[in-house]
Amino acid sequence: MKFSFISVSPNKGIGERECRKSIAAFPPLSILYLAAVLKEKGVEVTVLDQPAHGLTVEETVRWVEKEDPDVLGFSTLTSSGQTAGLISNKVKEKKPEVTTVFGNHHATFNAERILRKYPSADIVARGEGEKTVIELANCLEKGADLKKVRGINFRKEGKMVSTPDQHLVLDLDSLPFPDRKLLGAEYHCLIAGANIAPKKFTSMVTSRGCIYGCRFCSCTELAKNRWRPRSAENTVYELQLLASEGYRQLIFVDDAFTMNPKRVIEICRGIRKEKLEFDWICEGRVDNCSYGMLREMVQAGCKVLYLGIESANQRVLDYYNKKITPEQSENAVRTANKAGVDVIVGSFIIGAPDETREEIWNTINFAKRVPIDLPQFNILGAHPGNDIWNEFVTKGFIDPEEWWEKGVAACQVHPHAKVSRDEIMQIMHDAFFQHVYRPTFLVKQIAQALRSPYRMNVFVNNLSRLAEIKEGANIVA
């Protein structure tokens, strides 16, 4: 039996060369883990990262024809579900015998909708896939009843069938490491158009899940409100493997990397003990950023820290269920500066349903006042899986059948929104350039680059991209 997996390009540019190579994309770890557990069981596996290779729908279909798999899996987000459906339809026209499986976030929260809209979709896998994909492979090979596989939806005799949820993988150390060589692609990491990881780069996950329940995020629902860490020893062992393969820069894509400071410190000391020389990036919560932990991170190679500040208005933070204060955000930024973090990125979410212009500008001015290096402005989105979506559907603000494949900015559909989407997008555009082109900010950045080999390396490697550098304004999804 042979499995092939596709990490699918965003819906925009379907069938066009606009599905070109995205150098901002991270390696699709979710399907690499699925490939790893299947290979461990002796199953043949191939993987395609469509955006990384810049393939159109037609080129992707030709790749599937060439690979000739028995099972074809699609990794889908809200932004890529339509592309997956189109590829699946075209593949089925040429290979009706292939079993198609849709998975990842989008599939988890839209299982029946996918089966209703796309006749070419045979199975939808919900939640984490490592256990499910092994059960599915065994079931298909034996020709057994799909009802024996947990965590899937499918059709049987014209009716929709949904099996019980799959159990989470509690011991992450038991999973084989992702085989990044399956991808055959190079990756980089962009912030505001600048490549901040110009050396050989990859991503890595050291824990899964989150317990904080931020309303704009679907992680809590997907991971059943649990946080599961890998051990420091297992994490450092994979880092040693990555070093032996030539990787020098990476991002930890955990939803809650700093959840347990003791574990973070153990990982950092393991990196130093093994003399591993990585430049790395991670996210952190502002209420969990002690000087001691941050200093250990810096000494172990942490160069960029993303902080989820989100808003300077307590009322808005409470609406997001963020469980932090603006004072904690300011303290975290100043502590990270004191600890020696090279680049501090502040993430901000604008466009809460009744957020005023004054509140929006209060957040923007806060971003200027605290010593972050770059602001990342995002517009609040509602999409299947997050609690904003659930609220809007319950209150009748959203027709889920209209928006389930796209998501929508909260301010577009909330009846009491005080600022339009277009105005918010313009504000974010203006705010970014006001931030980065302040004379005092530029002088500070130049001075820091002269003192920091990492910053200087990033600067030199981005000289040819200066004209492309721009703000990142996204709908949070």
C-alpha cells in the first residue's frame, strides 16, 4: 500500500502560477509525522508541499498521477480547503480508484460540509492523525469496515457516518521524528517581508496543545484543552539530528512553548551541553517571561521572540479571553530586551466587534512606546474552530454555509462594528510604516545591527529584498 500526502496551497490563485513558491512557508510537520508513523510500519509514503514547490493545481494532479498512490491525503486549513477540493476532483477524474482523505484544522471542524460539497472526498480525518492514519491503513489493507477507525467521517449507503473521536497522543516522545528529506524543498522565515532565517532553516514542535483558551484560536478545541510536552532529552536528541543534517536556523512552532519554564530551561541547557549552534525563534506568553528563563534562551541561541500582546485595552483583552494585562505585556518586552533577545516581535489583533478608533490607536501607540522591534498587526477573524465563530453563528451574525471555507473578519459581519474592515486594513498599513520609519527607531536598529552578528547577517541577506519589505496584515485564522 502506498500513501501520498499534499500540503495544499492557499485558495487564492487556484490554477494559476500565483500558486508560486512561498518562501515564508514552514515545513508541514503534521504530514511529516503521519509519514513517519506509516514508514515505521513499512508503508510506502511520498509527500508534496505544493506552495513550497510553486505548483499549480494541474501540476499537482500530474504529480499524483506519477506517484500513483492507493491513498491520497490533503492537509487543509481554512485558507486552502477549496484548493484541496479542486485537486481532489481532478484527481478522481483521472484515478477514480484512489482513496482521498482530508485532514488538519479545516477538515476537523468541517467534516460533513466537505463530504457534502466534494463527492471526490472519501474520508475526512478529525484531530491529530498519527493513530488514525495507522488504523486507516490497516483497515483499508484488510478491506475492513471503516467504522472501526476512530476520528473519521465518511459516507456509507448514502448516509453520513461519524466515528468516535480519536484519542490524543499523550506520550509525544513515542513518535518517530519527522523525515524532512521527504519534502525536497528549502524554507525560510519572513517577518514583514524580510527573511530572518537566511541559513538552512526548518521548523520543529516540542509540545502540542494549549490550555489558555484565547477566543481567536482553534488550538484549544483541537487539542481538547490539554498541553502535552516532549521531554527535554527527546527534544535535544532531535536537535542533534537536525544539526547533523546541516540545519542552522529553526522555529519552534509550539502553541505554548514557554508553558513550563523548567522544561524550557532544561532544553536550553541541553542545547548548550551538546554544543548545538542554532539561531532559533519561538513564541511566548507575556505572563510567563521571567528574566531567568529568557536569559537561558538567549544563551542557547534564541534570536527572535514572538509575544502575543494583542491589545493595549483591557476590555478588548478580556473579550479575547487572553488572561493578560497591558502592564504584563510591557514588562515582558522590557525583560526580553534586558535578557538580550535580538528581535522582539509584538503580535496585535485589531477589530474586536465594538472596538473604537480610539482603542485601535491606543494599541498602535502602545506598540510604538514599548521597545519591540517589529509589530505584527492582524485583523480579528471568525473561522470554524474558534470561539468567535461559535459566538457569531449562535447569534446569527454569520451564515456558516457562506463562510466555512473562507473565514471572515469579525468587523465585516458584526452588526455593532464601529470600524470597517477597509479602514482597519488601512490603519494597520499606516501604523506599520509609522513604526518602522521613525528616525529614533531606525537609529536604534542600526546600532543594534552593528552589535549583533545575527542582525547584521539578516540585513546583508535582505539587501536585495528591501523594495519588497512591507507589513504583515492578516485575518487571524
